[in-house]
Amino acid sequence: MDGDELYTRAMFGVNAVHIPLNLILQNPDESTLVAVVQARMKPELLAKLTRGSKMTHQLILGDAVIRPRIVAESNHLCGVGFAGIMTSADGWNMEEWIKKGKILLEPDK
């Protein structure tokens, strides 16, 4: 166990797993938020998160600590739907988000 993992477990509990996380959020009304989530990580970290499951899907109910590095807004994907956003070249392309929208939180320099 490395120092970061010890710190994460000390702060958030023995089952906590810290992962990089990207979100595309959609708020269809004033009290609902829907998210497309992408988390790329080393296979061993993914195995920790999924508790070694070999099944296609896992339901994980828990908490998240999100520390945004950059936030952008845009309407360029309206009407595409989540499946389209996930598979679209524009879905995770930050240049398209910036070109067709604006940055709300600049990355730390």
C-alpha cells in the first residue's frame, strides 16, 4: 500500500478507493442531475473498485470526493443522448467544449 492509499483510507475509510474521474453532467430539471462518467485507471485499481468482479456490471453505492481541475459548459451535445456522448468524438474532447462553449473554472497553473 502506497502513501496516497494510506491517506485515502485514513480520511475516507478502509474500503475507499481514489480514482481519476471525468464527468459529463446534464440537469434536466431543478432537482435532478444525470452524469456520464469515465474513470481510466490501472487494472489493479479497477479491481479494487469493483472488488475483483468479473461480471459486466457492478452497482456501487457510496460517496465521492470530486476535486475539479477544469469545468466547461456547452450546449453542443444537446439531443445526442448519453450513448452518443460516450461514443462521440466530441464527447470527451475539451477543445470542442471550449470552442462551442466556455470555461467556468480554469485549471491550476
